[in-house]
Amino acid sequence: MTDTEAGPGRRRAAPPPWLLSGLRPRPATPIPWAAVVRASLALAGPLAVGFALGRPVYGALISMGALSGVIGDTADAYRMRILNIAVPQLFGALGIMLGTLVFGTGWTAVAALTLVALVSGMMSTIGAVASVSGLLLLLNAVVGAGLLMPKPWWVAPLLLTVGGLFVLTMTLLAWPLRRKLPERVAVADTYLAVADLLAAAGTDSYEERRHAVTQSLNTSYDLILARRARYHGRSNAMVRLLAQLNVVIPLVEAAPAVHVRRRSLPDGIPAAVRELAAAVEESRTGDAELTLPAPDSPATRAVDTALRHAAAVVHKADPDPYNVDDRLGRPAALGVRIRRTARDVLLSGPSWRYGLRLALCIGLAQALTSLIPVPRSYWVALTVTFVLKPDFGSVFSRAVLRSVGTAAGLVIAAPILAAVPIGWWDVPVMVVLAALIPAFTAKGYAFQTAAITPVILLLSDLLNHQGFHLVWPRFLDSLIGCAIVLVAGYLLWPESWHVRIGHRLADAVTDIADYVAYAFEPVGPGDRAERVRARRRIYRDLSVVRSEFQRALTEPPPVGSRAAAWWPLVVAVERIVDATTAARVRVDHGAPEPPAAEVAGIQQQLRELAEGIRASETLVGVRAELPGDEEGVLAPLRQEVAAARAIASPQP
């Protein structure tokens, strides 16, 4: 029976959209063949060596360490890959050592793992590398406390570290053979994104292109500054790339000035930016030859000036490393950054909340498995850790997807454990299973879980020799872990029922109000760089808001529907930033300065908007009276602010 045959008022049963979004594979991307080969060798190689030496347990532990390295190898730049793989391995070794020391100690182990979970959760709020480090610290502590490890105590940490370093070594083998610096490619991609942005000025696709530019700038700055943090002043290539990236900022600033007037640029301008992208990628030097149309307005003069300056810097061979206008500032010394980070984590409310949330769930999991006989109970806590990982999206969706992915992984693992005896046949089987991890990870969380589950089961079988009997207990353990997370980490946790977009968006609006005031105050020689830094911080904040919005959409009702209500205001706030930048650029290139009273009126409206956002979970439309010259430089900005204040929530 079709939907139309089902009768009036009846609908065919279908999974809810928030679940379908997780079960639907992400758009097709090229298979990362290098990562596939690396994973197969890293996980199967140690098994082969272990069998050859008569030490299959040692081989399995090295493969477990390699599995952590394979999962953590997510960056493009080699120096960032070193951090992503090597640093977490140290915490993983510490975790397995702590777990081994409390193995078989009953409630002492419960208390120890709960404390480790608190530390792990707080670490996970620092950043990407710290997040993976916290994950491995807890995961390996749970494994060490749940599985009997070989003696003495230092063997297991050493073998897991060897596995991670094996992955790192294979990753770095291609470094001398690479044709282009990943950082250089990233900067060239930013120029291409800016070219697309300029080509889209005055069209409906402008907003989409601007978001792409923001993401590209974030990626490029992160790559270069991560590398420069250690090599600042000693790598001319990095100094030159940073200079080339900095000078693209004025082009980005000029784009809104063209767009707000619905002016299209001649095709020669985006083409010239694409030529600069090619020069960056190929590291060309020499005289810059630009043939550009004559500018006919303040906005086009801004584009012309910015483009000519960018061309001069791109083609300059050796910029002065002590005269680079670093838009984001020099990184502080390592010791200073460590102290600052530790202070921020210890004084951060969200850090404590997430740490306590994870500690509560781990404590419950360990207490439950201590009171109720559960075979190989460490799997319950492992499930809790994976589901509560903060950067995988919705907790509720992850719990459901974890169950689905585990079931799929067990379907793959069951015939292998039943039919393949422990021995050399495990090596070719691992070659195939390991290859699925990088191939499936890009498809989504459920797919990644389905790929990792049979690998872990096969390695666990080499340690405890339970064979096919592992399958059903592992599924039950996963369901218990997911249930603990859903009840103690989601349903009973107040944050789960609130959309966190509002307060973050309110902070961004407050920053925009300060930015508006700063943009039209009399400035000194160094203030323009500070203005650029302020605008970049706002766009980064809005990028975080967008990420939180996407996460909230995957939550079940009512959180998901509440999140959708914020989308119009998110877009409106982004347009306010664009309009502010466009107005400043026009003033810089000949337009008259706006009256101070008009600037103050806009600033006041933005502060009222921020206060209103903080005060309510829903949006309330407010009619904003913003008098001013309709032909003045701030007219588009006043319109955007009025539009933002007039937005009402579609939800009661």
C-alpha cells in the first residue's frame, strides 16, 4: 500500500529526521587509499610478528596501540599529525598503566576510573589534541582495569606506545616525498575561495561563498600557526605564507562593500585572484602583472587596492620576517600557554560540567558491573566513553547510532569469530577489517562504529580466547552503556534540554556591538590590525555557533525544533558583521564618516538584542527605530540590525 492508499490522515511509519541524518552516509568522497594501506599494515603487521615470535598477546597489544593512532590520524599537515598521534599515545600509555595498577581491586578501581573520567572530560574541552588525549587516557585505563595484562606493569604501556609510534612512522615516510606543503595548498585554497566570493558578490550565492571563506581562513591560520608555534622566525617559507594569508584579509573585507550595493565585479578581478592562488601554490616569485578594470566607486577602489597589494606580497620572494603583520598575534611561550590553559580549564564551568557528567556515567557503569556479574564488563565503560565523546555531535543520537553500529559490527564479527581459529588466519582477516576503518569513518559515526567493533573484538579474542562467545555479551554491554548515557548523561542532565545557541549568539552580538563602536572611532596606525583581529574573532565565534546549531538539529524534539528557530537570527547576525565591514571599507576609500550619534544608536540596538537573546529561550520580535541618512554609509547596516530585531521565533 502506498502513502496515497493508506487513507486520509494516515502516514507511513518512518524513522525521525534526527535519526535518519545519522544513519544516512555522508556524501561520497574519494577513498583515502594511503590511510587504508597504512591501517592494514599497522594492525596486521604486529599480529604477524607476534605469531612468528610465539607472542600473539604482545602482537595484539601493539595492534591496539596502532588502532588508536589510526583513529587519531585526522589532520593534513604533517606537524599537526605528529601532535595528533604522538601526544595522545603518551596519555594512552599512562591510562593503561593506571588501569593495570587497579586491576582486580574492586571499589578502588571504581573510584580510580571515576577520577580518571573527571580528568579526561575536563581535558576534552581544551582542544582537538587534548580531546583525543583525554579519550585514550580513559579508554586505556578502562581496558587495563578490565583485562589481565602481561607482567611486569610496564609491558602493556610500552607495547601500546610502540603501536602508536608504528603508525606515526608510516605516516611520516611520505613527508620527504610530498610535492607541496599542506600549508601552502591551504593558503592557495583560501585565495580560490576568495575568488569565488568576489565572483558571487551581488548574487544569491554570496552567503554560501562567505561561509566557505571563513572555514578556509580558519583552516589555513590553524595549520600555519600550529607549525609556526615551534618554528617562528626560523622558517622563511612559513613567514612568507603567513604574509600571503594576511594580505587576503583586505580582499575579504572589501567583498561585503560590493555585495551590499548589489554590484557585480568584472570577471577579470576573480580571475586575477585565481592567478594569485596558482602563484601561491607553485611558490612563484617575480613582478606582479595585473590588468584590472578602473575602479568606479569606493567599494571597487577597495577591491582594486587590496588586490594590487596582495599581488605584490604574493610575488615577493623574501618578506622581512620581523615586519609581518601577524593578524592573530605571536603564540606565547609553551610554559605560558600550559599555565593559561590549565587555569582556564580549572575555572571553566563547561569544563567541570562535562567532566562531572562523564565521571558520573563512568562511575555508574563501573559500580553496576561490580554489583552485577557482567562478563568482560570493561566494554560497558568503553561504550560510555565513546558515546559521551564531546566532538561527535548529539549525545542522544550517538547513543542510538552506537547501538546500530555495534549491531552491524557484530554481524561482521560473528562469522569471523565462529569460523576463523586463532592463528595465522587472523592476519589476512585483520588486513581486510583494518582497511574498513578509514574507508568507513568518513561516512559517519554509525559506520565508524561498525568498522571498529569487529577489529576490537578480534584483538580482544587474542587476549581472552572466548571466540564466538564474545558476540552476544558485547552487544548487551553496549546496550547497557548506551542506557546509562541516555539516563544519567542525557535525560537527567539539565543541559540536554536547553539549546546552547542563544548564549553563544548573544556573546557574538555583544562583540559585534563593540566592533561597531571600534570600527568608527578615530584610529591610530596599529588599530586597523586590531580591528581585523576583532572581526576574525567574531567570525570564528559565529562558526562555533553554526557548529552548535548543526549539532542541535540532530537532537530529538523539543531541542531540535527549538534549534531550528534560531537559524534566521544566526544568518541575520552574520549579515550585520558583513554590513559593518562594508561600511568601514567604504569610509576608508572616500565615503564620509557617519555621525557619532548614528553609530551609538546602532550599538545600543545591538546591546539590547544581545540582552534579549540571553533572557529567553525563544525569540521575540522588536520593532527597532533607527533614524539616519538613507543614503549614508550606515544605511545598509541599520537595515540589517532592524531586520535582526524584527525576527520572531516560529515556535511558541
